Amino acid sequence: MSTDAKHPERPRTRASLARDLAALGVAGDTLLVHSSLSSLGWVCGGAQTVVQALLDAVGPRGTLVVPTQTGENSDPGQWRDPPVPEGWWPVIRAEAPGFDPRLTPSRGMGRVPEMVRTWPGAVRSANPQTSFAALGPRARDLMDRHPIDCRLGEDSPLAALERARSRVLLLGVGFGSCTALHLAEYRVPRPRLEECGCAVLTPEGGREWTTFTDVLLDEGDFERLGGDFEGTGAVESGPVGEATARLFSLPHAVAFATNWMTVNRDT
């Protein structure tokens, strides 16, 4: 019987995905994963199965980390996709729920990160826009520090992951999804800045709108940057389900990106 894109040759299972991941050599890793569930083919059990396979592959000594960002918790005056009427801005600033690491769902990250966020024992960092969630023995230490005015910089989990010599797994996605490259934006000479706003919880249990200044985050050239990085031979690749997975050192990628941005970006 022939197959097509809607009906792959066989369903993917926890065991088969774990075997594919193990073949990449991730056992014991602290692993930052960006993923596309649909790229893997038909997965029996969906996102739950993928998370279980990732945990099987890194093993009990490994730690799984995913981005659980909440980009909609931002100043509506900066929204472009789609924009909202200017008359709505004061209402959004006054009424948007404050970020709660326990309750606020991620947005635009995919089903696998959201599954990790709600997994028993998951630890989530506290930034109201660019949080991460982690499972494993290093989770609490990696997620411990994430102040509001350092979304993806030196006081974020990305820098902690760098110190831990973590690796990045792009599971069926491109370098445009590689959050780790944003750490380099904090290290170029004269980084660009932007004014930011978001809703937060107060120590007294209320909520408020707060503003801060941080480095401008711009992934518009990450695919080109990633292609040049891959050209150095620093990226391993292999099949996971029907997807192509890319695996590489987070510290090496950030160091390359810092140099690349210094040369190729206008500051």
C-alpha cells in the first residue's frame, strides 16, 4: 500500500523516538530543545510521547529545557502581527493578567514546550516575557535567576545554560527558532535597546503594568547566521521520526553568533 504525507510509512512511538534521539548522543546532556511536533510525523500520543522520549534519551542525569515565552504580555503599542486599535492600548495595559509562572500558558512555542511547562516537577523561570521551563536534576539551578529587565541576557537561563555547557537541539525547526542566539545580542558592542512593557504580579498579590529598558531582540537574520555556523562543521544532524534534528554546543553557537553579529549587523 502506498503512503503519502498524511499517512506516513509507520507511526512514531516513544520507543522509536527515544532510539532516534539516543543515536544523536544526548544521554546525560543538559539540552535546550526547540521543536515542531508536526515535523516528526504521526506520533502515537502526541506531545506527551515526545516529552517522554526526550526524557528517556537524556536519562536521569540529563536535564530538559524548553522556551515557554509569553510574547503577548508586551506593550500593545508595539504589536504588529496583528496590531490592535490605539484605543485598546490603555485597556490592555490596565487589564492584562500579570504573569504567573504557575498559570500563564506559553504562546507560539508549540505543544511540546507547553507539555513540559505543565509536567509534574517542572520548574519555570520568572521572566514575564521570555521564560523557560526545565525538567531534571539541574532544573532549579538553571531557572533560578531571570529578572524582568534581562530577558535573554547575562542574568537569564541562557547564560546559566552556557555556563553548564548545554547543547541545543533543533527538532524539526530552523535556526530562526534558536533562542540561544539572542544571548549574543547582549554581547555585541553598543547593543540596540528598546523600551518594553508588561503586566506583572506584585508582592502583595495584585497586578500592575511595568516598563523597563532591555536589549532589542531581533531574530530576522538568525537563519543566515545559523547557516554560516552550520558551515563550520559544528552542527551534528540526524533523523528523529520524519524530522531532521540539529544538535550543537550552546556556548560555541553563542560565541560564533557574537562575532558574526559584530561583523554583519549595523549597530
